[in-house]
Amino acid sequence: ADRVLAPLAFASNLYSIYAHHGSVWALSSLAALKCHVLANYYSKRGMYDEFVIWHSLWHAVGVGLIVVCFAVNGRVSECWEGSRWED
């Protein structure tokens, strides 16, 4: 399921960021994609420790970029009310 859902989720987030904030922010996702490619590289070679590091970074970098992009561009919801990100 992850082989199908992960690319769909990535494409959906990429489209949303591109549609709301433009190509520069969307291109920042290449950092997360690079982590994913490296995780697959190490996985195929049986290098588990390196795979875990890069796979974890894929999630952390990807989610981090999404949160930063939407926070910097003022696109946050009610769950952010009262946070330091508000203007």
C-alpha cells in the first residue's frame, strides 16, 4: 500500500504547495525526494542503518518543508491560533 499511497500523497502535497505558493516552494521538495532516493539506494543494498537514517529524514524533511511553507506564507488553520507563527 505504501508504494501506491506515498507517491500519491507526495504528488498531492506538491500540487497543493505549487498551486498556493508557486514553483520556488514546490522545488524545495527536491530535498525530501533526495532523501527518499537515498533511502531506496541503501535499502536495495541491505544497508539497514543508512536506510533508516535517510528514510527518517525523508519524513522529517518533507513534513518540515510543508509546515514551514504554509506557516511562512500565512496559510495556517485554527489549530495554530495563539501560536508564535501568527502575525
